[in-house]
Amino acid sequence: MVCLLISFIQPLVAQETDLEKSLPTLKHHTLPPTLIQWQDVHGVGDYFDQISASPAGYLIWSKFPIKVYLDRPQNLTDNSASNLRFQQWVEGVTQGIKEWQVYLPIVEVPDPKLADILIKRTDPPLDTTFDQETGKLKIPRARSAQTRYDFYFTEDHPPLLFHRMTIKISPRLSQSSILSATRHELGHGLGIWGHSDQETDALYFSQVRHPPTISVRDINTLKKIYQQPTRLGWPLPESVSLKLN
């Protein structure tokens, strides 16, 4: 049975020693060949210091190719305006995927159940919160794209710890903005869980008038992330594995 890690780790996060005992040991994975080959000959640097690790460590993929599923229109012969806009959304997303494929192996799959990364054609939620001091709801500014992750255990013996990403990109964006949003959000999905402070990087923290392509600094940061230890992709300790089975 596949189990979500979220409910499993909540009572443990306060005690680091308990967390370490309950999750796989932090270990390094072998770099994928595409990142082994990557070299920054000009030494432009990175923004690794802006990247956050999850409770399971850095969000590194260890099984390749990374499987991506994206929403597609069901009727390709439908020439209605809404369906044409849907196809434009798909074109922008697939172009963004192709740009990242240069640096990590990515393949599209037809079944969302098989995917490591789901890319949905929908507006991200507002994530409204309640302010206890004022008694009012806090409604943030609407976002055009968002990436979230969750963890799960496989059915292997012992179970392996993995993660899954869900990316939501608004259907109301222009085609160029869809491409820009895909570059940015898929960067998060591939492991860059943070933002750059330079607007020449695809993972810059804010929207700009002329969105940049994937930069050398983006890939330098990605490579450094994949050189870090993680708990993802490794088996659970035997004591925990026995409790789950």
C-alpha cells in the first residue's frame, strides 16, 4: 500500500533525532550523465544558498527518466476558441519541458498515475488564511502558477521514500507567459526549491517584462542540488518498514 509521508512525519518533526530514525539515512545519489557533463566554463556562480531542503532532504530525482503528465484536450479536431487556447497552453508547456530535457532526462507519460510530475491546466488555489487578531480572512493576490510536493512510500520491501510534484499553470495566461511559467515551475519540480535574486535567471522570484530563458546560474544551482545528500530514493529503516507492513 502506498502511504503519504505527510501524516507520518508530523508528530516527529519537532524531534530531529526521531526524524532521523524514522526516515532513510541521508545519502548521495550518482549524478545523471547530463549534469556530469555540464561545466560552467565562465564561472558565473549559482544561488544555491537560496535553496531550501525539505524534511526528506533536497528534492532530488534518482530514477530516470523523470515521468511527466500534462493535461491535453480530448478532441484535437475541435476548432472552438476554447479548445485552441487549450492547445496553445499545451504548446507552451511542452516547449518548457523540451528546454529542461537538455539538462535532465524527462519523458511524457499518458497516465497521471505513472507520473512523477503532474502539470495541470488550472488556476492555483488562493490559500486563504484566517487572521485570528482581526477576525478577517486574508485573501492573497491571485497566482498564475504554483508547484507543490508530497511524499510517499513504495510497495517495495523495504519501502522506498519518494516524492511527487504537482504543478498548476493557469489557462488564462498568454502563450509566452505559459512558457515562462513552465520554465520557472518545472525548475522547482526538478529540485530547485527556492528562487534566484537575479532577473536573468528562469527561477527569479518575480515576473519580469522579458522573461529569461534557463540560465547558466540555473543549471549551476541544479547541479549543486543534485550533489547533495537526500533521504529520497532510499529505503526506510527496517524498524519503520516492519511497522508499515
